[in-house]
Amino acid sequence: MIIEAILILYLILMLVIGFIEYRKTKGILDFYLAGKRLGVALVSFSFFATYFSTAAFLGGGGFGFLAGFQWSAFLTFFHIIFAIAAWMIIAPPMKRLADERGAFTIPELFGTKFGRAVRLVSALIIIFFFEFYMISIYKGAGNLFEVMLNIDYVTGLLITGVVVMIYTAIGGFRAVVLTDLIQGVLILFGGIALFIALIISLGGPVEAINTLSNAKIFGGMDGSALFEFGKIGPPPIMKSGMVIPFILSLTFAISIAQMASPQLVVRFISARDERVISKGMILTPLIIGVFALTVFSIGPFGWLVIPKYDDPVKYLKNPDLVVPFIAMKLFPVGLNALLLTAVVAAAMSTINSLLHVAATSFVRDIVEQFRGLEEGKSLAVTRLSVFIFALIPLVMAVKPPGYIVTIVGLSFSVITSAFLVPLLAALYLRNPSPVAALVSMIVAVGVAIAWYFMFYKVYWIYPVVPGLIASFVAYAIFQFAMARSERVAEVSQKT
């Protein structure tokens, strides 16, 4: 009853915040960007909480059970590197440009630099792939309720979906970032607490590592294989000899999303001023690094816990169950409640941002491009859109496709491939080509998807790599071609 009581109190708190912020939301600027008045704690923890969903806790934390510490090490490394890059390379010029152009959404920002076509295409990409991504987050939440509370999977989905869609729809971005702050603190300290409890239960870090090295894992291998690069991974990838490309490309795909995912970088626009961005450059990579180092290192140690209670084969087939199982066995009831709340918070903090960005992009960047809406009606349609975009992936999550990590990796690959190159061009080129931006986005999406379905299981390189390469090449070719065409036209006019 303690776990259920704490969880219910948390859910009620989220709804209360939504209703409070509803009364404070005075117009579109408040609903879309919290009035552009956010300080460093809200922006940094909102960025952190939005990025780390249940996929981080369950997928990121559990996949090390199957892939070892190479997964933990590279995922942590790339997370820190790209968190720093996002706040140093993307945040400052994006804040300045959005303020100058009066842009509220990422597609609108693209529209001010590239025109209407790029604005519409980018909004459509956001809506489609965010819906796909949300399936994985709902799935993680449903698994969590099932494992830790013995609540039916579908019921767990409904609890997560209904609460988050209500407070997001009524409270807007103000409710999103305030709940993100609370959720971010829960996520950070929940992850740290679980890692510390695990290491203590295993006799300390030195004893845990020594014991794990001598343990037996799948395939009759020694636990020392968990510490080797390229030694272990999913069986099909091991047979193909492509473990290293798989690990490097997947950890890269998940981590580089920090530089281009609209639900993350829109936080830079909502910052009060550039001093907030400067302080966030320090705070955000720090909290991301601490969380990544602790949570992503949990999975391999599952070999010292799970075999004592259950057949490890079950967890090799679904590594998403590793972290909840360890928590249930190690934590007393009170701390279990903390961890459960933290993982539910991880799900909600990501879903609320995806919903908010999808709804605002749909209304501002698609609907209002064809039919003008006065502010009050625009706000009402946006709120209604939140409910619609929440229900679609909720229904699809009843029978979800694939591992959480796989779904997230593909979504991140497509979004990152489509947005990163045009975003950098918009921020750093004086005269970026609209044609180049449009072509690069379309090519990136096509290549990433085609690679996933046609070549991924041959080479085991995640689609973000070919997607980004294709996007860069397409943009460079058309940027050069269009610039040359303009120069020729200028010469012709002069002569």
C-alpha cells in the first residue's frame, strides 16, 4: 500500500500543477514557451527530464545485461559529449535567432530561414515520428506497472496516458517545465539511489567487479566478457561479427539526438536570457553525466542478482525487465515507491514534451498556415490536439513493436538525421538554401528508414549514420548548386 499511496500522491500533484498553471496561462506565448521567462534550473532539469524517458531507465539501464559495459561506457561518453555540444553549439545562436524572428516552434524557426515548404515538412516529420516514439515510452510505463505493482499492462498505459494528457493540455508549457523540474529531481536521485543500493548489496565496487568477472553468463562465457569491447551483444549481431559497429552506432544515435530533437532544443528558446544558457552549459551536462554513469552501469550487474531468483534467459529476451527486477529485490518498500515514481516520472516528463511539441507544431505550423485562427481559438485547438496526439500512440502501445531501445534508436535516427544539418545551416550560414534544406530533410528520412529495413540487419550500423551522411551530402550539393545558380543569374543580369 505504501507504493500505491506514494504513486497516487505523485499523480495528484501532477494534475494539481496542471490546473494551477492553467490559471496562469494567459495566451499563446505562455502556453507555447512559458512566456520565455524560464531560469536555469527549470530549463536544465526540463531538458534532462525530457531527454531521459523510461527508455533510459529500462532500455538504457537494462541493455547492459545483454551487451556488457561497452554499452554503458559508450552511451555515457556520447551522452556527455553531445550534451555539451547542444548547449555550446546549438543553444546560444538558437536563442538569439528565435528572439529576433519571433519564432515559437522549431518548424517556425525553419520557416523564417527556409520558407513555408520546409516549415510544413519539418512539422509533419515531428508529428509522425513523435507519435512513433511515444509508443516506446508508453510501453516502458506499462511494463513498469506490470512488474512492480502487478497492475495489468493496459491499465498501466491508461494511468500514464490520462494523467499526462490532462496536465499538458490544460497547463501548457508552464505545466510541462514545472512538472519536469519535479520529475527531473526524482529521476536523478532515483537512478543514483538504485545504483548505490546495488553496489552496496554486492559488497562495494571492487568486490562487485571481481565477483562479476568470475561469474558465468549466457553461452557459458565468463563474466569477464562483460568488460571486453566487441565481445558480447545480441546473438544475431555476435554471429555476424558486427558488435562494435552496432554498439557505437546505436549509442551515437541515441545521444546525438540532444543536438537536434525539437522537444529538447525548444527549451533554449524558452530561456529568460542568454545568461540562463551560459549557466545551463555547466549544469545540464553535469546532471546528465551523473545519471548516465550510474543508471547505464546497472545492467551488467544483473548477472549477480537475477540468477539467484529467476531464469536469466527471460531477461536476455527482454532486457527492459532487468532494472525493475533488480529494484524489487534490492529496495525496501519505501525506496521501491521512490524508484517506481521516478520511472513513471521519466515516462511522463518525455511524453508531455512530445505531446506539447507535436500539438503546437500541428496548429501553428500546419493548421494556421492554411487557415488563420484568432489567439483564443488557436489555444483551444492546441489543447484539443494534445488529447488527440496522446491517444493515438496510447492505442498502438497495447501491442507495441520491438524493444524499447530499438524503437527509440530508430526514432532518434530519423529525427536527428532530418533536423541536425538544416538546423546548423539555419544557425550558422548567412544565406542558407531553402531547396538544400528541404532536399536534405527528405533524403535523410528516406535513407534512414530504407537503411533500417533493408541494410540494418546486414551491417548492424544504426540508421543515424547513413541518414546524417546522406543529409549532409544532399545539403552540401544543393547549397553549392543553388549558390552557383544565383551567381550565374546575377552575372547574366549585369550583362
